[in-house]
Amino acid sequence: MIAVLAMVPGCMRDTGEGVVSRFMGMEPTALAPRDSTATPASAELEEVSPIIAQLQARRSAIASGTPYERVAEAVMQSDARVAEAELRVAQLRAQAARKNWLPRIGPDISLNSLGGFAASLVIDQVLFDNGRKIAERDKAKADVELAAVALVEDGNSRVFEALTLYLAAEEGRDSAAHFAEAHREMTRFEWVMSERVRGGVSDMSDLNVLRQKLASIQAQQGRAEERSRTALAELNAMSARPLDALRGLGGLHAAPEAPPLAVLRAEAEREATLAEARIARASHLPGLSANGRLSDDGGLSGGLGVTTDSLFGLGTMAELNAIEAGKETAERRVAQAAEAAAREIASQSGQLEAYRRQLSEARLLTAQARQNLDLFQRQYEGGQRQVMDVVGVYETYAGALETEIDLRYRAARAELALARLQGALAEGARI
């Protein structure tokens, strides 16, 4: 009888959602455990899950050979990869769920009233469960998809955080270099003014103003250097190797056409919710199972049983209706996630374009300020301008250059944020 019970589900055909078929567990709809030495096959992934196939096909927008790429590689090499461990757990659970159609067998040991032990071997095989076993496999598959999305999200966020720190360090170094140059120029003006004061040509108040400006520039330079050191120290802490010698901005390609990670997460959550709804629905409906018992004295018994996880009550129909309504809610959440992602991307794209336009205008203003400074410098050398006149024009030029530096890094951060929203900082196949 035990052999017959084990063979019965293998002879059944897939005639509907509620039938447990032996070949259901062998279908390529469950994700096999990842082999670290094997190369993933795109065809297999597409057969397994469209979500995982899209994640693997996702390409990074970071241009190769740039400082951005070196930073991304360094921080990904030192990643603890907690999300990868969670994906492995989900894969193992999905592998176990693939065998849920098999009979369950186990011992049943009890103590009788005479103080003796009675042992028997029990086997149970589900014949009809209203689609519960199939839904359990779908739920395990959805959990794998969620873990895969979380893995790519984790890599995307880590690269974004590292590149943000790198931009902060680079901006601090550029600002410090700018203030150092401004300090040298202002020192030259301060020397000229001190000589004029010593000769009685100029007033001491002008010299004090210049010395105050020098102190302010030196303080700004110190703050910029501190910001750079702090950001660089934090970046090195999360990197596999020191990045102190890395300089320059990287480049980002246009993000490839791919759904945002938030939308893929919503789709995976939808599949999990739909599977949970089918499991909940099946628990309210009666199922059919076959069982057998082999006792220690050689006795053999068996039979069929109609079982249900939940008893019927006055609120059963309302619960079933709530389950159906939950399916519609899951679908609407995907649409809501797509709309929210589209709005964020549109907003960030507009901000990036604004920063680029402002940067172009700032460069033009810097060039004009430089021309004015050169003109005043020639007029000063010709005796037509005073020292403080040249100082005022130089401050205008230095302020324009400082604004240009600020806008350049604002645009870089906005471009980085846009790539993060599009999920384009992490290459799925490499993760």
C-alpha cells in the first residue's frame, strides 16, 4: 500500500489548479541553487523568472576606465554581501518547495496504557488540495525573486553611497585648491597694501580689511580640506583598497531601458501576495489525501481522508472575498510603484538639466569675471586703479569660480541620483 500511495501522484495529470501532479515539482518554475563556479544561463533565467532575467540583463551606466568604475569595483569587492546570503537561503527554500508534492513519511511512537511502546510507520500523500502545493512553490519562487531584487538594490545603493563620498572628497580637494590659489593672490595684494601703508600712501584700514579677507579664505580652505579628508576616510573604510590617489570625475552613460528596481520589487511582492492568497483560499476548502500505516507487529492499514485547515463559519465567505480583494490590491501596488518611480525619475531629470544649464551660465560668468579682472589689473599697473578696486574685482572672479565648482558637483550628484533611481549603478550579471 505504501508503494501504491507513492506512485499514485506520479500517475496523475495536471487537470486543473487543484490537482497535485508529480511532474509539477519538476517543471522549470523554481530557481535552482546557485553554483558559484557555474556561469548563469540567460535562457534558463528567462524560463525561470522574467524578473530575474531582467535583473541579470541589467547593465551599468558607469563608463569603463573612469574613476567611477574603479570606486565601484573597490567597494563591491569589500561588500559583506548579506543580501547574497539571503538570496541563497531563499533558493534553498525554493529547492525544498519543489519537492512538496512527494509523500510524507515518518514514525509514530506512542506509550500505551500498559506502559509499553507502540511504533508504526505513517505515510501521507496529498491527492487534491485546491492548488495549495502549487501556490507554495509559487510563493517560494516569489521569495527568490524578492531576494534577487534586494541583492541588486543593495549593490546599487552601495555604489551610490561610495560615489557620493568620492564626489564629496573630490569637491573638497577642488575647493581647497581654489581657496589656496585665492589665498596666494590675496597675500600678494596684502603685501602691496602693507608697502603702501608703510610708505604712507594708503590707510591702515584697507590693510586690516585685506588681512580679514585672508583669514576668511584660510578658514574656508581648512573646512574644505577637512570635508575631503572625512569623506575620503569613510570611502577607504568601505573599500577593498585605498583610493587616496584617485582623482577626477567619472562618466555615466545614458541609463539603458529597464524597469526601475522599485517596480521589479513591486512585481515580485505581487507574485508573493497572489501565492499567499491562493494558499489562504485553499486552507478554507476541503482536500483529499491518502494515508497508510505500517505497525511494528506487521499490521498494515490505509485509507482516504478529507481534510481542511479551517472550519467553515459565518464569516468564511467574507474571508474568501477579502482574499480575492487582496489580489486586486497587489496589482494596484505595482501600478502605484511604477507611477512613483516615473515621477521621481522625471523630477530628478529636470533637476539635472537645471544644474547643467546653471553650470553653463556659471562658466560664462566666470570667463567674463576673468576678463574684467585682467582689465582692472592692466589699469592698476597703468596707475588708473587702486589696489582695493582690483581686490573687489578679484573677489567677484573668485566667487564666480567657487559657484562654478559648486554647480559642477551638484550636477554630478544629480546625475548619480538619477542613475540610482533607474537602478543603473549595478550590473546585474556581475552581482
